[in-house]
Amino acid sequence: MDLNNKIAIVTGASSGIGRAIAKKLSKEGCQVALASRSVDKLKELQGELENKSMVVEMDVSLTDSVANGFKQVVKEFGGIDILVNSAGVMPLTYLKNRHLDEWLQTVEVNLKGCLRCIYSVLPHMKKQKNGHIINIASVDGKEIFEGGAVYGASKAAVIALSKAMRMELSPEFNIRVTAIEPGTVATNLREDITDQELLDDKDYGGDEAKLDTENIADAVFYAISQPDSVNVNELLIKPTGKA
């Protein structure tokens, strides 16, 4: 795909992986719609971008917010070529400690948020018979660990969803779909954790090997920059030296 002036929307663009992806796509020639609840952070990021961009206030856990956000992007840019579903939360908890609200919010954002964005972008990609949807999943969707049951389940669902999307959308509408599955990344996601027992048990600071957010942005760029005849189905990325 020639990325020059392609229209990309990146959810969760105000921080972490989403922010790095937005910067990378802009640098490579895309016009980027920055979507997040944190408008002030998006405006700050917008000042750093190298190409035309817009700020869209969007909460992926709310259907109307997502629908209105996509309408704004199409009105401003005329269409959407690339969707990056990057918005996510990671309030890891032990099941025995019963953090129900956090479990439900994890599914609401990580899985249902993806579904809302896919629902909103499909009419445009179907009409143009072209597009690329990137779903940011996680290695935790394949390698479950104690404390990561609900988060891992949400990301496993995203991986399965991506496979089904390729089956249904690629042959008829030429829509490519990629699941990016990062290992540990240096972001603030772990600040979502409120389960004190889990925090006491696990060292989330320390010398744990971590990827940079730019590593994930490079993976996204690799996937979307392939020729239209090539679909990069999955990319599993881990820090060197981590089992």
C-alpha cells in the first residue's frame, strides 16, 4: 500500500502504543485521525505530527461516541483507508479477588470497543473495496498467566475475531486484517491494576525486558506497507531474551 495521503484512524492515540503508531503513520505520509477520550493529550500530539491530522474525542466503550467520531473523520477526510484498534485497558486481577467491574470494563474496551470501530468503518471500506484493519491484541491472548485471565480472554477474542474477519472480508471486499500481538511493552497500562495482592506478588518495575512502543509502531507500518496482494495475518513480538 502506498501510504502517501492515506487516511488512518488510530484509537487510543493519546498515549502508549497508539501514540507511537499515530506518529509513525504520519511520518510515513498518512493523514491521521487521532481518537481518544483525552482531547488535551491528542492536541499536544497533533502539534508533533508531520502531516495533516485531526483530533476526535472518542470513548470506544460508548456506541454513539464511536459512531459520531467516525462520521467526523469521513466528513473531514472523505473516507478511511486504515483503522488501528489500539485503545485498551489492562487491570490485571486474580479471579478469586472478584473485581467484576474491572473485568467487564476490560471486555467493554478491549473487545467490544474493537467491534464498535469495525462496525463503523466497514461501510466505507466495503464501498471502496479496499482497506486495512489492524487489531492490537497481545501475547497474553495466547499465553495465559495467573492474574491475566480476563485480559488474556479479551485479547484471545481479538485474535480469533481477526481470523474470522480475514475469512469474511478479504475475498469479497479486499479488506486486509492484521492482529499485532506484543509482549511486554514499556507503557503505563499497568497503572490500571488495583488488585493489591497481585501487585505484591509480581514485580512490574524492575529489570523486566520490555519493548518500546516504537517497536509496535514499526510492526504496524510493516504490515500496512505490504503490496495489496499481501496480508500479514499475525505478528507476535517479544523482547529479546524473554522466554
